[in-house]
Amino acid sequence: MSDFPFADRLSTLPPYLFAAIDKAKAAVKARGVDIISLGIGDPDLPTPDFIIEALHEAAKKPVNHQYPSYIGMLEFRQAVADWYKERFTVGLDPESEIVTLIGSKEGIAHFPLAFINPGDMALVCTPNYPVYNVATNFAGGEVEYVPLVDGNDFLPDLDAISEESWKRAKMIFINYPNNPTAATAGPEFYAKLIAKARESDTIVLHDAAYTEIYYDAADKPASILEFEGGKDVAIEFHSLSKTYNMTGWRIGMAVGNPSLVKGLGKIKENCDSGAFQAVQEAGVAALKKGEPFAEQFRAIYKDRRDTVIAALQKIGIECRVPKASFYIWAKVPHGFSSTDFCTNVLEKTGVVITPGNGFGKPGEGYFRISLTVPSDRLEEAVSRISKL
Ligand code: MLT
């Protein structure tokens, strides 16, 4: 059997963070260890029944067995527009300012192909979801990293980015509520970012997948499109995955500046044939009737957050109390690197946590806990860690 060499873009690629963690987890599990997985942010709670029923009904319709529309069903895009209006008071034209995605990861991964030429540069705020830099590289672009540090509340210091970099940057990737740091961004940050992006003609790609996981109504995260000029420069990626426990369904949306939406749509026309229409119909149901369920999920995550924070504080592990997202970004104990600590924890306790450096260099010294298992298992996980 011939062993074909990969293209350069693959041979220089590090292993995908969560695939590598899955592999390490499987090896420990094979020894019969009871694994508690606080790794990937994949909600354990089931998708609400009414969404499953909507899928069931929609799956019976023969029209949904044929190719979907490339940019998505108008009905789904209209539901997204209505949801954005209700949730963020942002008006969107479903015809030109919304495209349906097969999950937001798919859209984010494809977007640079529409706007990055070989040699162009993108600013990636890091630690980050690995897809941002990989997608930039796949499009032939170069990445300039912008560090997110505790001292600046894990927001990029926009003034520390040189004039030259702003001029060169084709786009900047931001993500609030942030994965992995759980930081949130306020109006001043968005206003400044939009001003900088307008001055330098830089596209802002905002990954907003976690806006619906917040712990206090006063801290409800914003859409960048709420702010003056947001639509001039930004495209926002959103998803039903985290809000309604639908990671397996692969349904999301990109919204915002019409030329950015159009460019992404052109790439998608050539790469995929759209999201299964029955899933889009179920997505319509979720967007229209999902809010009371999202409220219940937030209460569950809040209970889990408080359980873990109390347990970590008890054993002297430092972390901020997150206002949003279902992640906890904690400091590794003195004397360990992120990788050593997480490997040790997995090998000796069966608890999967994600090393901060897996999200980029400024993540060194941290680890991430995902609150996607029940409180008793979270307590058990911290108790096992404390015995190390
Ligand atoms: C994460 O754990 O960082 C995310 O769940 C990964 C993803 O959303 O693809």
C-alpha cells in the first residue's frame, strides 16, 4: 500500500487539541480507570424534547430529503433574524446578512478562504480556539498573535497592536464570552475595536458561540452588532450547539456585514451543499421556543460553577469566578507546567482537563475545566485532584 505524503499545510499542523486529548483519555480508559471528562466543551444535558420532535416531523417530509439551499432555508434565516432582534435588538436582513452553517466551526474554518490571500495577515487573540489560526494558515495567511492576559482581563490590548500591524491585518479574530479564559467583553471594548477596525479596514470575526451561557442577567453578553458601526466591519458566528445542547446536530449561523456574509456563502457553495433542512426546521423551533430551556441550563451551570469554584478554592487552586461560558480557567499549581499537570491528573486520577498551552503560548500556566458533567462528578473530580 502506498503511503502518500500529506500536503505541507497538514504536515506542519500540530495534532488537533481535542483529538489528542481523546487519544490520551482512551489509553487511560483502556486500563479500566473511571474517567471524568472535563475536557471538551460538549454539554452532557440532552437536547430539549420539543426540538427532537420538530426534527422528527421535519425528517418525514420528502422535500427535506433533497439538497438544501446553499445559504440556508429562508425560514431558518428569518428565525435567526427574529432571535437577534429579540435578544440583541439587532436588525438583520435574512436575505443578505445571514447564512446558515453546518455548525459555527465549519463557517469559521471556511471564512478566511473568502478574504485571506496568500501572505495576508490575520490577528488572532490567544489563547484561542485552535480553528482561528489553522483556518488562516489553510488560506495561505500568516498569523500575528495578540496575547490575552490576566492583567488586561483577558481582553486584547488594542493599543499595543502596532499601527503597521493594524494596517496589514486583513482580519482580527475575537471571541467573547471567551473560550478558554471565560472572560467577557463590555461596550467600551467593542466601541474601541470597531473604531480601530474601521480606521484600518480590518474585518472583525467575532465568535459568539457562548453568549447564552451567563450567570447573572446583569452580565448578559453582547453581540458586536449592537454597537455603532459594528455591521460596517464585523461578521459574527453563532451556534445552537452550546445554547440548546445541540453539538451533535451541526447547526449554526454567520450574521453581519453583507459583503462578508456573501463571501462566506460563495466558499460554502463550492465546499458543501448546506445543512440538512430537517435540522434547520428543528433549529427554527429551538430559536423560537428555546429560551425557557436555556434559562434552566444556565441555572444548572451556575450550580456547577459554584461547586467547582468552592472546591478549587478549598485546595488552593487560583481562578477567577466566570461571569459567562461553561469554562473555568485556573492556574496550575506551582512547580508544574500546564502539560505536566494535566497529564499527571489524567494518569493518576482519570480526570480529563485541558492544558492551557494547548490554546496557545499565553495559556501556559493554566488549565481549563469544562462544566459539562453533573455537580457530584465535578466534586469527585476536584476531590481526586486534591489527593494528588
Ligand atoms: C472546546 O471545548 O473548546 C469546544 O467545545 C470545541 C468546539 O466547540 O468545537
